[in-house]
Amino acid sequence: MSDMNQQGYVFNIQKYTVHDGAGIRTMVFLKGCPLRCDWCSNPESQHLRPELAFNMAKCLTPAVCGRCITSCPSSRIMDIEGLPAIDCALCGTAPDCVDACPTGALSVYGKAMTVDAVLNAVEQDGVFYARSGGGMTLSGGEAMFQPEFALALLRDARRRRINTVMETCGHCSTEALLEACGLLDGLIFDIKSMSSARHRQGTGVGNELILENFESVLRAYPDLPITVRTPVIPGFNDTEEDIRAIVAHLPKRERLTYELLPYHRMGQPKYQFLKRPFPMGDAKLAPALMARLKAIAA
């Protein structure tokens, strides 16, 4: 199969972003992630396959509409106390109920796309990249969770002379990551905690492979611009000791920068749409604490 026809699962293509690489960029969000971070703001990214989502606030109710119920071929949507009770695995990538819903209360997170389709969408804004030095940023989920698709995207982007950046959690195949770095103009690498036990508690995996991959990238690509990012999470890594430990681990390199990202709850509604509990509850990050931690990271 040629790179252009290689298929993968994408859950969003977001244009005109300015925070994930140089210039104006198009973010391509790939589905699938090996981590299960308690604070994940994109829970729809975690599983590889497309997922059905239900936004109750947009529902007209079965009494007024009911089209989802009548359209479901397996009769797994029922009227319970005036609202549709949806208890079904996703039937393909375009369930009948989604097409039947007139308000968008039912939707699908993710769809299969070819490399050619993704990059054609990215190239629509080529004039902005040329003027600003921007391009395409691969994100997720974890882009390296679909390594063949991600690499095909990067190869064809290079052929089309599109500037490329990739975000990674680092928990992935070392071989695939190093191959990707050879096709990148910049890398954004998450380091969440230097404690493997705490990392496992908050994300579901230890940090050994992540740190090993970070060192491998540094050795193999000494001139690659790298931004290391740490999301500051209440109760997980929000102490001065946590941030100082990460800063101490980072080498002094001209093309390496370090950023802290403040915790937010903007992704919380999506947990409800997917019928999942939100692990972080009402946790908040005090602005004064974030300011102190940023001073350490500077």
C-alpha cells in the first residue's frame, strides 16, 4: 500500500492553532493512546476505534423526536423516563442513529481517513504556513499509537514540503519514534513525573520507557528542536519538588525548551457524553502555585 492510501483513525483536524509549534498550524489528532491519565482532556482519543457519544443537552427527547430509537437496527436504544437510553457498541463508523439525529445529540468521535485525505485538508491552509512558518502538528491520543499511519503522514508531508511537529507522551516504540524524529522539524515531548510509581498511579504506566525514549531522541537527534512539556496536575505533580526533579533531569541544550501547562477541566463534558466518570472531580490548581512552579521551570 502506498503512503497516500494508508489509513488510520482521526478524531479531529483543528486549524489555525498557534501553541503547538511555530507559526499557524493545523493539528491532526489521531485516536488511540497507551496512557489513561486521570486528567485527560481528550477522553475520546483513548480508544483506537470510533466511539458513539451522546449529548443529552441537545436531545429533543423521544416524546418530541425519537428518531434514534426507530432508526436503530438492533433495537438497543430505548425510551426510559423520557430520555433515550443508549446501550450499544458502535456499529461501524456511521451508525444509523447518528445520521437520524436532527440536533447532533448523537455523534461519533473518530473516523477512518487516508493519508491523502488528511494532508489535502492540511494543505488547504498552505498560504498561512508559508507566511507564518507554520505547518502540521500530529497529536492525539498518542500519534505513535498508530505508528505506520503517523509515519506515512510525516513522509508524505515532507514530500509536500509541509513543516511538521509531533506531540508524544513518549510511551511508544523506540524504533518508530526515532524514525518519526528523522521526518520532523520539531518535537513536543511530555515528561509528567520523575517518579515511576506516581506516574503509574496517575497514567496507568510507569515512566521507564518514556525516559529511555527521551534519552534516545537526544542522542540520535542533537539538533532537533524539542519542547518538553509538563501538565501540572493537582495532587499528582504540583509541588516544587516535582518540578525541580524534572528540571534537573533536562540537559542544557540550545534547542531544548521547557514548558508547564496548567491543569484545566475543559474536557470534562466529554466524559459525560461517553458515559465515563471524570476521575479528577472538583480538583483545582491555584494560580499562585502555578506562578511559583513556572518560576522554577523558567
